[in-house]
Amino acid sequence: MVWQRVCIIGVGLLGGSIGLALHRKRLARKVVGVGRTISKLDTALRRGAIDEATDDILVGAKEADLVIACVPIRSIVDTLEIAARVALPNAILTDVGSTKQTIVRNAVGRLSDHQFVGSHPIAGGHHSGVEHAVGTLLDGAVVVITPTPSTSPDLIQRVTNFWESMGSRISQLTPEEHDEALAISSHLPHMVASALAISTPEELIPFVGKGWMDSTRIAASNSQLWRQILEENHGPALQAMKKFATICETWIEALEQADFDRVEQLLKSGKATREAVASRHSVG
């Protein structure tokens, strides 16, 4: 399907990558970017992520048949509610938010079950901004969609078709299942990377190597963005951190007892999990 008018609200890394992919795959006749920072929109225009730019949602979403909110989590429902006023009656409204329970709960009574369904592309990096956008970012990426029992089955299929046309693989979860899963697979790694970086004394920084850099890479992510994510998903994030702390205690106990058979077992277990995930990603 070729979209006539796609409105991307928030043209950063993800929004810009979606725009580039739509053009690369020739899936949209026109892509309109909405944002508050004119310089970023100019960059998006120069890079070919969007065809038109505006700072007015009502202008950008007018008669759009697909609207994607790529804005901070707490702004998503407000943004889509404005866009729905002028988008086509059968337009798809979706988002790329990293947590889902709050978004879906706030959408009740404000966004139509025949228009809105939550989405979360599990793709990106620690860099932000449209200057880092790439048209292949979503190729092979998992996109989680989070319908509710009242979501139109036709809408679920249309949103699935859209993300699949972008080269992504679809997983369908409830908002609660999504937030619990992402607390472990995404939010915990950010907290651990930050904790590892903090635990390194300044005087030892000259001695860190590639392993430290690899392990702490995502600690360089936007701290305000991640504060909001962890506030929105603080319950599951706390449980994920507690589980991690229990595993750390196992390591401490093994080292205190000089039980290096146990240490090797822990190392092998971590290696096996890492290799299994790496193998799955290389196949995907």
C-alpha cells in the first residue's frame, strides 16, 4: 500500500528513520514532518526524511492517512488527539513510545479504537536527532503493537501491514506485557550501564578499554528521556533491578567464598545467553 500523506510528529532519530524508509521503499507520496525546532526540520528536509515541514500539528496532519507520534511519552496522546481532528476519518494513529500502559490508558475516550493502536519499534541507539537517522533502521527490527480488547481487528491488521512493509517483524503484546518485558530487555540495561559508568573512579578512566566502552555505550543516552521512561515504567523497572541485584549477590557470594567453579558456571551461563541472542539477531 502507498500512503497518500504521512504525518510524522517529532522528526528525530526514529521519526527521521521512518521518513527515510518510507521514501526508500516508495511507500508514501508525501511525508510531512511536524516539530518545534526549525533547524531540525531543515535538516530532515535536506536529508530527504520529509517532503514538507511545519510547526503546526493541524497543518501537518490535515487529511493524513497515517500519523505517527515520535514525541516524548507524556505528549503522545495529546499530540495524536490534535492530529485526529484534521486527519482522514480512517487514518491510522500510532506512536513509537517505549512504555505503553500509560499511553494506552490515557487514550481511552480520547482516541478512537478504530484509529489508534500503540506501537514500539525496538530500534535506535544512544545517539538522538535526525542527523543520525538511517533508512534501514527498521529492517529486521521487532515492532511491538499493543492493542486492547476494544481495538478494531481491522486496525490491528492495517498497523501490522504498515510495520511489515517497513521491513520489521511484529510481536503483539498487551500494554502490561510490553512494559514488563521491556523493563528487563531494555530499561534494565540502561540502568546497569549507567551504574557501571558511575562505579568507575575518575582516576581509573585512563585505563578503561573497549570492553568498558561497549558495556557503557547506552549510558550516553538522553538522561531526560530515560528519566521519563523509568518514571512511566517504574514498577516493572524496579522489579527488574531487584532481580539483577539478586544475581549480583550470587556473584558476590561466589567471590567471597573463592568458589571459582561457581564463577565459571555464572560466566558460562552469561555467555550462553549472549550467544543465543546474537545468533538470533544475525539470522534475523
